[in-house]
Amino acid sequence: MDRHPHRAVIGAGQWGTTLALHLAKQGPVILLARNDEQVRSLAEDRRNNRYLPEVTIPVEVEITADPGAIADADELVIFAVPTKAMRETAQRARPYLAGNTVLMSVAKGIEHGSLMRMTQVLTDEIPEAADRIAAMSGPNLAPEIARGLPASSVVAAEDEDVGRRASGMIGTRSFRIYTNRDVVGVELCGALKNIIAIAAGAAEQLGFGDNGKAGIITRGLAEITRLGIAAGANPLTFAGLAGLGDVMTTCYSALSRNHALGVELAKGRKWDDIQGTLPGVAEGAYTVTSALEMADRLGVEMPIAQEVNNALFHGKSVQRCLIDLLSREQKDELAGVEEWARRAFANQEATAEVG
């Protein structure tokens, strides 16, 4: 076996560690941790005691805090850091990236202020790699994948060859990878579904039942699809793994941090008290404000996202938020669909012309 680590994962949180474990089944991989203290903890115990205490990190995973180590990764570098850290991480990594390496974001969020998706942030900071940047998103609960349970995901890249290269390096029989050229859609699915998961967790905690929860999830999927179409995405992406698949997993699983956040909010706890107790970052809390800004710019109504934002940052009780959602005017389920279909068709024509 080639002992040269052709692949690297930046970020030793739950998802980054899981991806390093997965790649290590095929050969050596570099796991770039945040600092020397984190390296010592991971290297001495060969476990990520905070995020994945039940899984042993094999010797094929080279753990380091030296960004220069990723210079050896000439095939694939995965950016598995929180959304708020993506820009700084890209700046730090840029001097050491090999010239033909596929760069892939697995973060699910929108940058505050700029409203950029993560591939846009990477392109902004590493412009020389613009034609080999991809994103991966899907129903991917890290603890299950770390245990080798079957899962699927989507790699999105504008260049089909880049998508195939990335999927070929990651995909296995137990972790099936599909490709999609709709980068906008795949990234927005990953970012926006977290907001709906917060609402679903709250509804579950308040005893809404399966019918009530299904209503929240279905209408939530409708509103994130509307925003996706307005932003230039293919609506079918929202019916696939990155959309419906991830929405189902995140809204129903107790392993979801965003679902857990909704549960805690419904208990009457405040965001400031909850965020430090979660097993990782609940990206929905960091995305909802940006999502609403984007919706306002694009003329899209997002009532569920608005109430999640109210509960998180404006002191409104979760009970009041959900009551107000239920009190909204009853209307045609497909109201406005002709306008969204027109936008979607225009998006597809524009994509075809570029292609």
C-alpha cells in the first residue's frame, strides 16, 4: 500500500474525524487539528473523546496541527470546519495546497454578512483553485458513518470531472456518493434544512405529534425550496438526498444537533445557555439570520425561519412562535407555484446556455 497521504481533512470535530476515519480505510490520511492541545488529546488516546468516544482512530490517520502537512495531500483536501471559521481556515491553508488537489467543503451554512455559500468563500480566498472546488451534503449523521452504517451523500461541482474525482475518492459500498452539478442547490439544502430541524425539534418537545411535526417539515421544505429557486438552484435538488433526505434525517434524529437545539428551546432555555452544551455546532442558529437576509433580497417569504429567528434571538417563546405559525392564513398549498416554476425554468435555460 502507498504510504503517502494523498488526502487530508481540515477540522477534527465530529464530522472531520469521521471523514478521516472513512478515508483511512483506503490509505493514509492527514487530519489537521485546531491546535497542539487537540493533537495531543487525539494522538494519545487515539479517540475523539468529545465527539466520537466509542471509535478508535487508526494509525493510518496522521494527526497534526501543522498546516504545512497538507502539502502532501495532492488528491483531495476536505474542509470540515464550522461555517464561521471557513474563511480563516482557507487563508491558513492556501499556501500549502497542491496545484491539482480537489478542494471540498462539507460545512453546511451561509457566511454572515457576505451571504456567501462555502464554495464561494473558498473560491474567494483560493481563486487559483476555482475550477476544482466542490461541496458535499446529504443525510450524514457522523456517529452512524463512523460506525460503518450505510449512508449516502451528494458531491456537487460545476465541473463534472471534479465531481467524479471527488466521489471516486470518497464513495464506498457503505457510503454511496452521487454527483450533481447544482452546487447552489446542494449547498443551500445543507444550510437551510438545519433551520427547519430546529423548528421540528421544538414541535416534538411540545407534543405536536407526528401529524403536526410533518406539517412543519413539509412546509419548511417548501420554503427552503422557494429560496433555492430564487437563488438559482434546481428545484429537483430539494427533492433529493441533499434536500428531502437530509431534512428527514435532521428533523427526526436525536443525533442531530439542530433538532436537539429545538428541543432545548422548547423547554424554555435560552440560546446563550444552550450553545455551549451541544455536542458540536448547531449551524442552523448561525445560518438563520443570513437566510432571512437572503430571502429579503430575493423577495421570498420564510415564515418558519422567521419564527426560529424570533425564538433564538428576540426572546419570543417557542410556544408563541408555533401558535403564530398555526394561526397564519389558510391558503392554496400550491399558491405561487407558477411563479416559482417560471423562475426554475429560467434557471435551467441559463444553466444550459452556460454549459
